[in-house]
Amino acid sequence: MDPQLKTTLQQQVQRYFLEFLERFRLPLPGGGFESECYYIEQAKTMIREGKRTLYVKMGHLEQIDSEEVSYTPADLRNVIETKYLVLRECLNAAVPELLGKLQDSDLQEEVKKARESDELKFVAAFYDLPTYSGIRDLRTDKLGRLVTICGTVTRMTEVKPELLVGTFTCNVCNREVSGVAQQFKITMPTLCPSRGCGNRSNWTLLTESRTTRWGDWQRLRLQENENEVPAGSMPRSLDVVVRDECTERCKPGDKILITGCLIVVPDVPTLMSPSELKSSVRRSLNTRTDSAYGAGEGVRGLKGLGKRDLTYKLTFFGSFIDMDCDWGSKNQGQQGENVRSSEKMYLTQSEKERFQALSDHIGAGGKKDVFDVLGRSIAPAIQGHLEVKKGILLMLIGGLPKKTDEGIRLRGDINVCLLGDPATAKSALLKWTSTFLPRAVFASGKSSTAAGLTASVTRDPELDHEKIIEPGALMLADNGVCCIDEFELMDPKDQVAIHEAMEQQTITLSKAGIQATLNARASILAACLPKNTYYQPAQPIHKNVEMTAPLMSRFDMMFVMQDIHDVTTDNQVATHILALHRQREEETAAQLSQPELQRYIRLAREFRPVITPEAHERLVRCYKKLREDRTYVRGACGVTVRQLESLIRLSEAVARVHLDEKIKVEYVQQAFELQLGSLKRAERDNIELAPEADEAPEEAAAPGTAEEPTTGEVVQRRQRRMKITFAEYQRIGQMLAAHLADQEAKGEEVKEVDLIAWYMEQVEDDIQTEAQLFAQQHLVQLIVNRLIDKDRIVLVYRPSEDPMKPEGRVLVKHPNFKVGEGISTMR
């Protein structure tokens, strides 16, 4: 570009851009514009907060009223997008000019101080471009253009000082030369201005001079996202340079969008000081070997030209960093929500009311059903597995991290293990979870090593083979979730490496002379196959999986997902899969969309529930019951204190699901049932009826006041705690549900006493004695109570009119339960 034309363009763009900043007002929905100037108010806020960056939305450049400005709005936007690198300095210079025209008297002194000390640090950062480019699409035709790229941060350097404007002294005549602008590497004056001096190379930088300006800079390594890598290709990376307020805005593992321009810089050695370079390339950075540049060395073949000066690479200069919120939004134009963000969350009044109504909603069983609604919204494309989805929901919400007086940290993250038969959607659940969170890493057990999961020490060829720490999957998933598929294929030596990360949530390195402790505050969602491919219900769980006892005890929940051959379930799964393939979303849609679920989970994570005295007693009782239960052996180590801590974390997560500040008894009971229900159901052992009998007070009546019990009372008291097989419970439950459905179809009401009498008529041929009669009546009574209270297959349509005869209540079958469908029971 002609220098005179370039100067004219820069002057005009700076004048027009300043005019835009002074006069832009947001348009109103009904027409017209707001009274306040948008960017003047933002500039005032910027000065009050001590910031130096003015954020300009690209769409605003064309939304300004064309009658208020002396230029065409579309032309200004076009020239900024196409010539951004050329115009960057003049666009930044318009910001302090805007500050100088502020009429606020209170800010004049602060503006004056800021312009004196940080005149060169004021930046206009553009954002919200309509399209973005992938790293693979960047070519030299995009040099200098304003573009947005996306990717995942894999490495970051520390924040380093950068010389913006240098002041040098001539070592020959001691003349000071100021105002030497730098261009991505050290640039010295070309010639000493003193008459008769002629110095071109012998200069000393005056670092403490008043006219020397320093800034901060940082280099990021950006890797393209996995969904942008073509089949059969390796992901590509790009160096990104950011300055000042853009530094330390992200961490390794973050998916980000960076707005800036593509630049060409000499290869890495010219960006570093000579002391950092290898001896083979340690050359003076201010000379060239070509005689055309006055070095006087002449040209001695291609090697004499110097590899350093012939090798250039593309680098991206970033001016605005934003988190990539497009993960998991299904390309519907809805932005996602980082559910684990520590930033303050703002909700509209309608959202607050809707979420509160959702948490207080009473379901068909007379109890709050927000847990079930949110559970069904987890991975809606997968049919069934409601208990597993509830476990993943609790993992996403998590418990409360705590710290003791001695400084010991107690984790709040929940670890979940899915032990399932082939084709039970384990990997699909892991994939959904990895797309639901921005900081989620998906790893495969077969191809993962201990160093790949935790951290490794390598030598960086760009830093003279200096030893650096390469983060692993658990470090990249810090404050997120690490999904590990095919966990059983991991080498046992590699499984041991994640013991510390799962409980203490740290990774300690002691190798290659580096001693470091790194954070790995991540939840682990693992999926593995049983030892014999299919789960064997007759064997305990530690006989079904290749996993050590210490590792099993670190999982808060272990779900067994079996492929059970059932006609009703197979029909539902087939219908669901066909609806997915036919893209009939109305049959597979969840009650909450994914962005709504993300906002609800983020709202729930802001609650910090406390344990009530009643919940405290129930927690102790549940833990004692676990320790006393000899039939349930969790691996070779049995039940440990870790299961009590897991129960506390799960109770806190259930309270957060209900948006409650207190942990109530029913939350502890739900957590206890969820923790053990899946395993108990998989083992197909005896179902214990009337568990509340254990919780009843053991105090008997005062001596002498009790009457002699009858024969029936003796039988009932002796058989208060009854156990039946799972198959028997299913058979009796199906009979009762089918009878209720038949009577409902005829329009007749069924009381509880009539239902029990009908069942006794069906089994009267098998009853021989009075004791058997009382035992059978007691059994069916307990089964009816369990169908109502726990499994919710039967509903109380109308309570009994006589409080002294509760068996007179009218019962109906739950409308969502289909006769012939297996009863999904909780233990």
C-alpha cells in the first residue's frame, strides 16, 4: 500500500471510528434509540474499574443511525474487517481521544493519570463476528484481516514483559534516541541522528527511561476441536499471542473463541533472547547476512543466507478471548452454560419463577418429582436407565468441598462407575456428558497410560530442551469431568496412578528433578465391561469386574446396567430408536432443553445445604445398617468410611437438586437408595419388606400394661421383617396391578381390603393352616404398601373415610405403568 494512501486511510478511519464511539446509541425494540451513548458509558465504567480495554460489538458498526454520522456505516465495518492490522494502531488511538472528551468532572483526574502512564495500553477489542474460521482454514490470504478462530488451549507460557516503545542510547556518542516502536521482536534505531556518528548497531536499551513503554504478553498453544478434524487427519495447532488484559483469561483445557488477526513472524528463535537459544542458532538478532542490508558479509550460498531469516510461520494475534459456548447446543442458536463456572449467575424473574415451580412440583405419587424430571432430561436420546441418569445428574451438581482446621481438603466431586453389559449405552452416556460440559475430557482406557491421565515431564525443543510438565487428561479436566471408557482395559499399573486424583484430587510429580503438586479437581465417570462380558447376578460385584478394592471404594456410585431380555422393554427401546432415526423429536424430546438444564444445574450449585439433626441421625443409621449387612460386600474391603462420606456428598447433591438450603431426612433416604439400589437390583437377591420396622423405636410398653397377644398377632409380630425373592415380588405385583387395571376398565372402585381379599381368593388352595393364612395376608399387605410408598406402581385415589380403618382407602394403578412391564424396584 502506498505510504501516503495508508496515512490518509488511517486518519479517516480514526476520525470516523471516534465519531461512532461518541454517537452510537442502542436501538429500541419498538423503534427509535436510547438516550444514553453506549460506548461513552462503557468508557466511564472502564476508567472507574481501572481497565484499559474498550469492547466494541461488530454488529453495532452497522446499527448506528446513518443520519448522525458523516460516513457510510457498512463501509467502516468493511474496512476494519479487511485492513485490521494496518488500522489497529489508529483504532486503539481513538480510545484515549474518546476519554479526553468525557464531560464527567469526577473522572477527569483519573483519565489524565491513565493517559500519562498507559497511553499505549488502551485497546479497542472487537467481538461477536458472525462467522469464525477453523485453524486448518487459515491461509496467507487472511493476513491482517479481523477473524475469529476457535479451538482448545493445550499449553500456556507465563506472562512475560514485552517492549512496546524503546529508548536507546548510542554507545559511540551517548545520544539518546526515543520513540522506537517494536514489531514482535526487538527493533533498534537504524542510524544514530548525531552528525558524524554513523552508528548502526552499537546500542544500549534504557529500560528505566520515562519514554520506554513495557507491556505484558503471553503465548497460547491452540489446538483445533475434535469435531473439526477431518477423517484420518491429526489435529493441528497454532500459536496465539495475547497482550495485557487478555493474558491469564483462560487455562489449558478451555474451549475458547479468539478474535484478532493472522500475522507472520520469524520462526521461534527470533522471539527469544540469545541465552534461551540452542548453540546452533545462537546468532545476533539485529543483523542479516545478506549484503543488501548493509551487513557487508556477502552471499555465500543458500546456507549463508541463514535459516532463521528464511523461515517464517503463521501466528495469531488475539485481542479478545471468549469461552466457546456452542458445545452441546445442537446448533439451534442457543448458547450453552458452563455449569461449573465460578462467576455470579443472573436469572430473569420468569426463569426464577419457573425453576422454583419446577423444584416444588408435586408428582402423581404425592411427592416432589423434580429429581425424576431432571433425570429424564439427562441424555434424552437414550431410553430408560433412569437411575443411572440420576447418578450422572448428581455427579454434575456435586457436593460441597470442605477443608478441615488442619488443612485437609475433603472433596465434593462425585465419582461414578458404570458396569454394564455390551450395548447398554455406556459410551453414549459418557459422550453426552463430555459434550455437556466445556471442561470435559473423553479418554479410552486401552490407549491411556498413567502419564497420559495425570501428567508427564517432557523436553520442549523450542526452549533449548528445557523440562516442562505436560498436563494429562485429569489436569485438563480440572473443575470438570473426566470420562474414561473401557476402564477395565487399563493396565493395573496405570489404574493405580489415579488413586490420589480420585480422593485427594491432586497429582504429585517426582521425576526428572521436578517436584510438583498439581490440582486435579475433577469428577471421574468410568465405564467398564464385566469380567465375563455379561454380568453374573449370582456372584458379588467384585467378582464381576477387574478392579482393585481400593479403586472400587473411591467410586461414590457403581451402577450395573444389564441387558435383560424383556418383551415390553425391547418394544419401548425399538420404538425410541426408530423415532430417533426418523428424527421425530416430539417422541424423544425432554421436558427441559439442554441450555435450561445447564442453567438449572448452575443455579443448584450455588446452594450450600447444611445437615439437619434429623438427617444426621438418619445418616448414622444408614451407615450402621451398611456395616451390619453381611450380604453386601463391596469388593474385598467391605464397607468403609468412604461410603459414609459418599452418602453425605450424595445427600448434599439431592438437596441441591430440590433447591433446598437444608438436607432433610427424605434426601438422605433418596441418596441411600440410589447408592445401593442398582447393585441390589442387579444381584436379584431377596427383597426386604417393611424396612421401616428396623427404624421404629425399640422401647416396648411398660411392664404389666400389655395384653396377651392372640395367635394372629404372634404370627404378625414374628414375621414383621419378611423377605421374598425378586421374582416372587414381581409376580405378585403384576397380579395386583393387572386386577386394578381390569376393575378400572369396568369403572369399579377397588379398596385395599377388597384387593387383599381378591388375592387371598386366588391363593386359597395353597393355604392349609391358620398360621399360613395370617402370614399370606401380612405378606400381601406389605407388598401393597411397598407398591404405594416406594415403587409407586399403585396410587391412593381416595383415603379411607374412617381413620380407624385405613385399609378402606381406594387404590388405582399408576397411569404410566403398563401391565406386563417389569417393576423397577428400589432396595
